[in-house]
Amino acid sequence: MQGVLKKVWMCKNSFIVTIDGPAGSGKSTVAKLLSEKDGFFHIDTGAIYRAVGFLFKGNPTKDDIENLHLEFYKNSKLTIMYNGKDMEGLIRSESVGFYASKCAKLSYVRDFVNQKAKDIAINGKFVIDGRDCGSVIFPDADLKIFLTAKIDERAKRRAKEINGNMDKIKKDIILRDMQDEKRNIAPLIRPKDAIEIDSTDMDIESEYLLIKKLIKEKYEDYNS
Ligand code: DC
């Protein structure tokens, strides 16, 4: 079965790297570097949950999702537009993160996000980050990373990123992690075949170089 799935990806000519992990572990930061320096197309699945969370404050109905017209543009990165407006500037706060995590419990929201990610990741090199990218969306990904860091370090990074209060952010991400780990559908888990990296004492450059080295090994296999 594994072999058959692998063939499907290869037919589509995609090389898929997934990076899963808790809030603030640096998934998107390292994925952005892989995109800028190595030509990977970055799909931030959390951004799609955030867009849904922002629009419906955490409580979309099935009808809301069926009628939702988000537009996705593949420029140098994935741009999510709603009513002609780029959503990036609206979705990065911790409160939107909380709404996103609430929406993420709903199966119809998860189906919507998973389908978008699968539709986009065709023909090319992709790095896809989130909570269930290696466990559910791309179970046959070429390389799976599970990125973690101690809670204080994660809170510090998020506080710097969004210019917020570290103690408040720490409480918020503990709550969000709990919600993401305890939900019934596609909870945050380390996929069995993922390589775990604890980035607590690593700077972003060493994290990037380590992941790049792992990718290089897999890419040689993939091309052989
Ligand atoms: O990666 P992020 O912090 O931007 O994600 C926001 C929320 O979206 C996260 O708390 C849970 C949800 N999410 C998810 O359930 N599955 C994913 N693959 C990505 C995000």
C-alpha cells in the first residue's frame, strides 16, 4: 500500500516535506527560509485555519464553509484572499490563533483545509507546516519533521514576532496546544515516521541547516 501511495505522489511530481509541531515552535520561520533559499513552495495550513477563524470567530457552520470563497494565489508564497483583500495582515494575533484552533475541531473545516493543501501541492517541491500535515494530510510525505521547543522559548519567540506580552502569550499558547492535542479529529501528534527536532537551544540558521541536510538525503533518494 505504501508503495502505491508513493507512486501517486511521484506521478504528480511533487516532493513533500511536512513540518508539524506546537504553537510557536518555529515551523513557519524555517519553512519560509526553505522557500526563500531553496525554492520550496511554502503552504502554511495554519494560515487557512486562521482565515476561517478570523471570518467566523471560531464558529462556522457547514453551510458557511460550503459557501466560503477564499482565493489562493501561488506567488512566491501562498496568498489567501477574501473579497479581493489579502488576509495576511488580519490573521496573526493570538486571539485569531485561538479562533483558528476552535474551528480546527470541526471535521468540515478540516476537510476544507486538507483539500486546499492537496490541490496546491501538485508538481514541485513543497514545505507544508501545521499540526497534522505528516499524520493526516500527507501521510506519504517524503520527509516529516516534528519541531518542538520548550514553552518559555516558544512564548518568547511569539512575543517577539507579534510584539506582545510574553506572560499572556505563554498562557494563550498553553491553552491552544491543549486544544490542539486533545481534540478528537487529527490532534497534534508526532507522526511515527517523523524526525523530531527540539529547537529550544538552536538558532534559526542551525535549524534551517539541519532540516536542509535531512532534505538533501531524501531528495537524493527521490531522484535516484
Ligand atoms: O500554525 P498556527 O499557529 O498558525 O495555527 C493556528 C491554529 O490552526 C492551531 O492552533 C491549530 C490549527 N491548525 C490545525 O489544527 N491543523 C493544522 N494543520 C494547522 C493549524
